[in-house]
Amino acid sequence: MRLRRTALVVDDYDAAAECERLAALGVEFEGPPRVAAHGTVAVFRDVVGNRWDLLSEP
């Protein structure tokens, strides 16, 4: 069985700032943070290929 989705929720989170911090540490994002109706989203994959969406409220 393969786990398809999981979530980690953090209050008072700034996805754009965290994206900058992680990029400075060498994390490669699928693109720049984007603003959507549900908030700011930044997407990356970890070292084993799991996709992570960093999301902060609008």
C-alpha cells in the first residue's frame, strides 16, 4: 500500500519566506511561489521524490 497524501499544518506560516529560506539551503522548487484563491503556494520534492506544497493563508 502506498501513502498518497499527507498534511502538516502550521499556524501563522509565511510560505513565500519559507520558500526563500529553503531555496537558500539548496531545495529546488517546481516554480516560484504563486498566489491562489486559497493562499500562497510553493511546491518542491524531497530527496525521495515526495511532493510537498507549502501553503499559507491568503
